[in-house]
Amino acid sequence: MTHTHHRRGSRESLKGDWVILAMTQADVPEQNVNIGERFNKLVAICAKHNPVGIASRDTNGVTHRYQKGWDKRMDSGVHLSATIDEVVKDANLLRHAVYTRKDDVLAVVRELKEANLGISVVVSGVLDEVFDLCKKADTGPHTVNMSAETLGKTELMPEPEVLELVTMCGHAFISRHLARYLIDRVKQGSLSPEDAAIELGKQCTCNIFNVVRGADLLRKAASI
């Protein structure tokens, strides 16, 4: 999966942006023995180490999404918030977990290695930082995917401060127009950067939007 790999920004900003993804191939029966139980353990491990966003699917196929700072008063339409406890309970499949600290991701990888759950795990982040993390966890990558930048009529792309926000949703569900509108709201003082980041993050149904980094980017963009 590569939809977490096209995030833009400075190295310093991206060093605080980590995504973990775990999936299995559904049509291989021998790989899916006790899969619900194993994913439940995996989600519990990811939830222990300070995620700023985490989502799972329960045994009824319902997705539960947690993002730091998102509470029930901010729910709208199909966008419903969950607590970390609700994400962990009856977790049958992990979608993604988002972190801001390398040490937290390192703790997750070490614990997953020890658990040996037989589930492929993808870690997205600044490449050399990911390699260093793997080395510290006494493991290594099976496969490496890298973003090769954007080719073509790049002059048609939004301005950099908007791109940094919208590329935190790998399926392009966050509109550049919404990002600009929320930057203006923050600039006017009618909305906090944290609440604006939640509004952007709600649109990303994969739940890979980093609301902590998003608030920082919104604050910076509003000052331009």
C-alpha cells in the first residue's frame, strides 16, 4: 500500500509524521487462521503507544475511528468519533495508526516483533528514520516503497501550504478548497488550528491524517 507515502513538507515536519498499516490477503485461508484474535492483539499493541489517530474494523464490519481531540460534539454525517477503547474492543482488522514520535513507533515495532503475529506491517515515515528504527528494533524491511515526486503540469497543483495538508489523505478525499477555507478561519481567529485539523482529518476515512501535524501546518499557513 502506497497511499501513505506522498506526504509533503520539510524534513523536520515529516519527522513527526508516522503511519502504521497492517492487512492480510483475504483469500488465503491458511493465513487467516485465528485472524480476528491476532488482529485484536495487534490493535491493542498499536493503541498502547500514544497514537494520535487509530482505526479498526470490528467483527460486524463497522469501522471505529479515533483522532486526538475529536469528540462527539464534532461528529457530522458519516464522520463519527470513537475512543481508543472503542477502537480496541472487538477489533477484527486494523486499518491505520498514526504517531508523532519515533520512540512510540519503535515501541510498537519491538512489541509486534516479539508477538510474532504473522501479519505484514507497513511503516511509513522519512526513509532513513524508518531504517534506523528497524535497526534499533533488530528487524529490517521486506520491501521498500518510495514516492517519486510529482511529474507533469505541477503548476496546476495547489500552493505548498495547502499540499502539505491535503497529501496527508492518500486517497485525495480532502479538498484543497476546504483546506484554504479552514486556513482563513484560523487566520480570522474564528476556529482554532486544532479544531480545523480535526475537520480536515474527518474527511480522510482511512484515518491517516495526522491531526497534530495538521494543527501545526494550519497555524503556520495562517501566519503567512
